[in-house]
Amino acid sequence: MIEKNKRCQIEITDVASDGNGVGAIDGFRVFVPMTAKGDICEILIVKVLSHYAVGRLMEIIIPSPDRSEPLCPVFKRCGGCHIQHINYSAQLEIKRGFVEAAMRRIAGFSGFNCDEIIGMDEPWRYRNKCVYPTGTDKNGNVISGFYARRSHDIIPVGDCLTGGAINEKITNAVLKYMKENDVSAYDEGTHSGLVRRTFIRSARTSGEIMVVISINGNALPRRERLIKRLREVTEDIVSVYININTERNNTILGRDNKLIYGKETITDTLCGISFKISPHSFYQINPNMTEKLYGRAIEYADIKPEDIVLDIYCGIGTISLAAARRAKKVYGIEIVEQAIKNARENAKHNGIENAKFFSDSAEAAVPRLIESGICPDTIILDPPRKGSDEVTLNAIVSAQPKRIVYVSCNPATLARDTKYLAERGFAPKKCTAVDMFPHTSHVETVLVMQRA
Ligand code: SAH
């Protein structure tokens, strides 16, 4: 019998999709964070629910061969990474397993195989965007770092090894400016204080850096001093914004941005196409792996010069523009208006004239486009985590494309939508997983379906 506060021994037999180890006690599933498949360990039961329990790792009796020493000193406390205690090649196999398990269990493709998982050669320093919440410690010092696991306590992480080494210098410069000018940090509990977050985005190919300071107010006092401090760190900081967020919420950025220094956008190159990026544009976080992911999506799309391509959930047009180089015409659909503005500008300054972008929801625009007589040969979709919806999927089916290329950041919704499409005549043919976010439990997948 499993009871709360009881200590027991368990063998971890699997890793769940959130990165927690899983084992069973008397046939009852127990999730244990920070464990690895093959661990035999002593745990304390901290929660018992109707279908599962949660244990806390107390002692590892026999460690799993998959274990490795986490490089980050705050890994155990920080909520950013989930599986840094597992060696990288085992991480990759776990993630391939996530995709296969979802496709087998949720979509019901019993023998489904993910053909390949593409990992990073050097799985560190991959993030081009980092967001550091700012707060005050017990002694009244302003700090910035990352949220602790399942909480909003800030752990003052200087150098996060998944991001650029320069980030620590930038956050230190912001803290220095705050101390020197008596600028307060935001306090979530009381909804008071000014500086909420430092958002840093860098462009891999140009080296340009954008810094956005999110504030609970309309202005930063003596902002020229902040800019001076930032530019002392590096002249690569070419764009500085304040972002206004006076609401009691936890969104990363509020709606309004004010440029306080330099250029409105930074420019990065992806798949040979240059992109201008604004603070709010969705832009993939790991550019090296994004190229591999999109490269595979384009390969699966098998675009011929006379082909019409529809790219749904196109963001700033990254996949659309790579496809446009090969196709007769590409239509991109995206709900965020600013992203569509960026997509159009990106098409223009890359001299791409055969891409047309619509700012609308997929569920409104896709049926309308198909009804208007557009006949796509290939449909690419790259929805957010919640996946696509039946209205959009029905419109995709009614278009009867030769191929559907589904890019997904969530195996569960990928499997749900693939099942829906499979029941309507499309069969999965090839599948690749790409490790865009080493040390976290996230995995990206690209899957191609064809009419059966
Ligand atoms: N393909 C792009 C973006 C993928 S992320 C890239 O790789 O860069 C998913 C995108 O879907 C986001 O840009 C989000 O704004 C958009 N989105 C979310 N819900 C949507 C909807 N209902 N209709 C259209 N686009 C939507």
C-alpha cells in the first residue's frame, strides 16, 4: 500500500514526457523527479492521487548507467532543464521514445518508428533567447536569474550554460544600473517595483543583440545610463527596448514596446534567408538545429518548381520563404499580425516574390483559401503546442494535397492530429525528431504524410 510520507525502494523503468522518472510500487505508478531509467533508489512518497503517486528521491542505491554529472551547479533547483542528470545520448533515445510512444499509444500506429533523432554535436550554449526575471533577495539586493522548479522564487543564475556566455555580463550590467540609480525590482506578491525581466535575444550570424527590459511602469529613470552600461558590455547590443507590462500577470512581455536605443530589429540568417526579428516575433530558439529541422521539413515536402505550397502557422515566414525558393507559389498563414508584417518584409528584402502572407487564424483562413480554389500540392503545418484543430484539419483534407508535412513541438498533439488525418486518408511515411532543446524534456518532430 502506498502512503504519503512512507519511504520505499523503487526501480525506475521509464522516463515520462515531462522528464520525471517512473516506476511502480505494488503495480501503482510513481513519478520521481531527477531519476533515470535503471536507477534503484530510495524515495519518500510526497503525494498520492487516484491513479499515480509522486516520490522524492532520497538516495540512489544503484545508479542508472544513463546518469551523468550535471554541468550546471543549480540544475537541481532551477526549473529550466529537466534531464541534465542523464547523459546526452540517452537523452536523445528518451526523446525518440516520446515520439514513438505518442504515435503508438495516442494515434494507435502500433509499429510506429521514428526514423531518426538528430542531436547536437555540442549540446550547450544553444539558446539565442534568454529571459531573466528580476527580483529582490532576503537582504534587499536586486537579483536576476531563473525561476526555481514549480515556483516563482528566483535563483540568481549568472551563467546559464544553455545560453550565451555574454548574457551574464548583460544581466549584471542591468543590475548595476538598477543599484546605481536606485531602480527597484518588481515584486509579484505586492505588484510593486519596476523592473520585471531582462529579455536578451541574439542573432547567430550577424552577432547583433537585442535587450528588452520589461517594466511595471511607463519609463525607466535615467535610461541613458542603462544604455551606457549595456554598450560597455558589448557594442553588439544594437537594439534596446523597454516593454511596458503594468498588469498583474506572468506573461513574458506586455503588449507595448518602446525602442530606447538603436534599431527596431536585429537580423539573423536561417537556411540562407535573412530575417528581421522584433521583440514579439516568434523565432526558433536554437538556430543550428532549426536549420536541420526546416531542412528536413523541406526535404520531406519534396517541392517541385510547379508546386503550390501552403504553410500554416508560419510565424515570420521562416519555412515559407525556404519553400518559396523551390516552389511556384507559397501561401503563409499566421495569427500574429506583427509576425506577418515581418514575414512580408523578410520576403521583400530577400527578393522573394512568390510568397503571399495572410494574417488570420488558421481555422478561418485555411477553409477560405481552399474554397477560393487554391490547390496546394504540399501543406506544411507547424502549430503551437496545443496542435491544430478539426476545422483546419478538415480543410487540409478537403484540399487533397499530395503531401502533408507536420512540424510539431508536442508529440501528444502531433499524434492526435495525425490520427485524425490518417482516418481521413493520409498515412504517415517518414518521421524525424530533432533535439532543439537539449537537457529539457522537449522534442521537435517532423512527419510527412501521404494519401494512402
Ligand atoms: N513556423 C514558424 C512558427 C511556428 S510556432 C516558425 O517555425 O518560426 C506556431 C505559430 O503559430 C506561432 O507563430 C503562433 O503565433 C501561430 N498561431 C497560434 N495559433 C494560431 C492560429 N489559430 N492560427 C494561425 N496561427 C496561429
